[in-house]
Amino acid sequence: MSRGRIRIAIIGAGAVVRSRHVPGFRAIPGVELIGVCNRRRESSARAARELGLPTIYGNWEEVIQDPDVDAVLIGAWPYMHCPVTLAALDAGKHVLTQARMAMNAREAQRMLDRARESPDRVAMVAPSPYGLVGEAFVRSLIEGGWLGALREVHVDGLTNELADPATPMGWRQKTRYSGFNMLTLGILHETVSRWIPQARRVLAYASKLVPERLDPENRRTKPVGTPDSVQVLTTHEDGSVGTYRLSAVLWGGNAMSVALHGSEGSLFYDLRTDQIRGLRRGEDAPRALPIPDALRGGWRAEADFVAAIRGERPVTHNDFATGARGMQFTEAVARSSRHQVPVSLPLKEFSNPSL
């Protein structure tokens, strides 16, 4: 396969698949996108026509059974990630699944265990797109002593996407599709985890400030399943602490950012614009820190997946171990907010998905 074609089929051709994955794979020589399967056959046919794919699959099991498929791109909602991944790995196919990795930590662990049992297959979770441009630069500043000893981490994910109560319920607000995932918690946690030690304890409070919305699937108003406001306090393995503020119901409060504060300085990363600022002890105000061209990163998920299949380099963003740790964090937040108690990490056992 390293010298021949890599044939990839798509299960779930949503917006990210169309805007990122399809162009990314088509830019790589020797990679062929051969077919698609969506939830409904008419949707599959429309996606195949719009994306120029030759094969329409009636269901995802047909994708797994197709001997012409070398790898599967799972763009479906999280409720499909675990069963499709397990079946694909068992069938000898490589897997790239979108984030979030799974519905809950138990599913993520099953996926990780199966990947470890299949060392000849590549199993990868698409990374958070936030912070990739400045990731290496921020790491170089930290390693160079800019922060000193880390003290506090502040993470903001604030939008107005659900501020209007008339906004219909999306799939992310339905627990049967999204599981324990909530707002941008998992994506932002993954982003900041590239630079800080792992969380060892969380205390969370989650709210459904707009408790009911119109469900477009049946045109009825129903209770929402996932929170639209989340606050999390974290303690990390080096003794530093963190705060996460996440909300989708703020008028004019949009922010997507990470701030790292240490004994010698602070770094501020605007994740929407990839602008980085910093100040050192004794300075009055943060100053711009341009990202050097030599350290500028970016989105390379498709190239990384193919390179791993071809044996050129291992997966770094993200292997299943990284994804499973992220799902444990997300589940710990869900448990803490449900029971109003601190939850330690890593989890000692995996709960029933309904908590």
C-alpha cells in the first residue's frame, strides 16, 4: 500500500468532511475517495453527486464489507463512531474519525483497546483545528522559560449560537447523538492540553439556560439534552489550576481563547485569529508575539493519516490514546456537574452512559 493507491470511503459526509477532509485527501497523490454513505440513501446519492464519488453505499455495513476499501473516514455524529470503528478495525481497515471520539469514556476505551489489538492498522481522531497554527511556537516559548512555573490556565469558549430561544435544537443538543459531549469543551480541552499537564481533578457546573427548543426532526418543542453553559475548575498534575468558561447563549460575548499564566510571565492566544500576545514579569502590558514562519503550523490531518498508513511517521494529532483521555475529561465534567462533586482523573471506572 505504501507504493500503491489508498482507497477511502466516507461514512457521514457533513460540512467538515466536505470543507476539510475531501479537499485534503484529494491533494495527496495516490489517494482515492471511492464512495459515501449517509444516514439516508437519497442523502448519500446527493453527496456522491456533489462530491464526484463513484459509489453509493446503502448502509455503513456495506462500506466495511467492501474489499476495495482500505480506510474509512467517519464523519457521522458521535453515536456512530464506536460501532463503525470496531467493525472497520476488525475488517482490516484504517480509521480516521472526526472529533469527538465517542459518546462517552467507555466507548472511547473500547476503541482504544481494539486499536491496540490491531497494530497494523492506523486509528486516528481528527484534531481540534484551534491552535494548530501557533502550537509549536507556544511550545517553544514555554520550553524557553517564558512562563516559568505554570500557575493558572484560563480557557474561554463563548458564542451566541444558541442565544436566541427560537434557534432550533441541533444534533449536538441531543444526547442520543452526542453523548457526554457539550459545546466546545472537548475541542478546547484538547487544544490547551498540547501545552499543559493533564488534569487530575475537575469540579463543574453545567446549565440548560434555554431548557426547551424546537426539534426539527418532528417539529415539536422538546427539552434539550445537553447544556448551553458550562463552567469547570481543574487541578493539574503539576499543581497548577484552570478555569473553563463555555457558553453559547451570550449576546456579544464571543471569545475563543487560552491564557497561560506562570511565575515569570503570561501568554494569551486568540484561537479565532491565531494572534498570540505575551508579557514577562515587570512588563506593564502584553505585546504581540508574531509566529515565526519556521514554527507556523496548520491543518494537516489528512496528510498525517496517509503518512501513517504508508509508514512514514506515527500519528501525533491525534492517536486513540489522546482521544480517550479527552473523553475521560469530558465524562468527568458531566459526572461532576450532575452530582455536584469533584471528580478525579484518570477515571477508575466507566459509568453507565446515562450516569
